[in-house]
Amino acid sequence: QFKRHYLKGEYVTCVEVDRDKNYWVTTLRNGLYVIPNIYLKNYDIPDALKNITSIDKVDDQYIFFGTASGKVGMYNIYTGVRKMIDLPTSFKVTTVKFNVYKNTVFISQGDGSYIYYLDTNELVFCPIFINAKNIAIRDENNIIYTSSFKATIVHPFSNKEEQIGKVLGNRRSYTSYFSEQTNTSYVAYVDGLVAYDEQFKEEEITFKEQSIFAIDIEETKDGTIWISTFKDGIIGMRDHKVYANFTVKNGLLSNQTSKLKSDGNNLWIVTDKGIQLLDTG
């Protein structure tokens, strides 16, 4: 079964694998190549679709993306086929978020917001989550919308008069996360991290008696909430209590971290010096 093709067009003469799993490849005419990880794959996209600003996984075959020039579409990672969706304007796409409950994608731009129905290929204007910094799916009918001005629970599938829900905080918010395991909503504000229970009672989460300035929030399979911060590296939390902190002092490449992504009990961490995988088990 043919799976991948490396160094297309080269005359390969020998392949060796070292103890760090680097693949050393000698060629007949063009010298030596080193492949640090044969499982990484590069996807070629046209120049017009570069500068991707947001991306989300739809399923094991498709990803949905948005760009700085206001283009959105779906990409088949196996065939390379792209399906573009026309937006009315070319404003930057700030967020795309797949909603597994409704098989839809929320699309937020600087000047508008939309719901794209994957089953019918219908794009519907829904101006209640414009210029979103982040969208978190709370349940099949509710999302957490964070923006430069506030964090709000909105109901995008309700009647127009009922779409705007509870305002969680009237201040700049960066990101949000909803934990299905504990029915807790987390919002990262400009002045700290706040957790909301099912009745939206709020509790500020602190670390060393100081506010946490969060960039991204994820959850591993064991129920640990992981927080990427502006200056304190990665923080792990259970029951609203910090129990782990990873910085350059104990193995983190850099204290300047950004995106997090969980995979079971593994945590992928993006830093300004590279990507790391943390086995949290």
C-alpha cells in the first residue's frame, strides 16, 4: 500500500536511521538529506490562500480554514481537493469553529459573522459573533463568544430576539473553553482567568496568589485543564487548583507559549522556539 512519497525526483542510494529517529538519505547527484520526522507532511496551497488566520478540524478527512484576505474553505488532507465558500467581503477571518452537534461551521470576520451548514452548503448571516477572538462550543445551541469588548453566551440557532444571552464579562477577553466533564466555562480576560459553573457563578483562578493571564486553554482526557500563559509557561489545574507548572526550568523550550492542543493525555505546546509534546500521564 503506497502511503507517502519523499524526495520526489531524487536518485536515492541509501537510507539510515539514527538513534534520534532522524532519517539520513544519500542521493546520487544532490548530496545528503536529513528528515527529522517522516510523519510530518507538508501541504501545498496556492499563494492566494496563504496567511491562514484560523483553522479547525471537521473530521479525519477535512479541515476548515480562514485567511487574512477573507477567504474560507474546506481542504481534504488526503486528496488535496479544496472547496471554497464565497464570503460577501474580504475582511480578515478571525475565527472558524466546527460545531459537531449541528454539523455547521461558525465563521467570524472583522465586519460580519456567518453559519455555514455543511449538509446543505448554505451560508447564513448571523451578526452576533463579529470579530471573535475565540468561539467555544458550550452545547448544541450555545457558544461562548469572546471579543475585544466582552465575553458572552450566545444562542446562534434561536430566533433573532433571543440570540444574545448572558454577558459574562464586559472587558477584553482573549479565549474561552468549556469543559464537558465538569460543565464549567473558562474565560481568559485581560485582567485574569475566570471559571463559571452551570449557574454562571464566577470564580477567579490564581497562581501563587496572582492573576493568570491566559492565551489558550485545553483539557486532557484525565480532566486536567491546561493553560498557556503570557509569562508563566504552562499551568495544569484540577478543581480550580494549580498543581503543575512547566517553564524553562523544568523542560519547556520557552516561557512564551501560545496554542495548546490535547491528544488523549498528551498535550501539544506551541512556543516561540518550537513545538513540544508533553506526556501528562
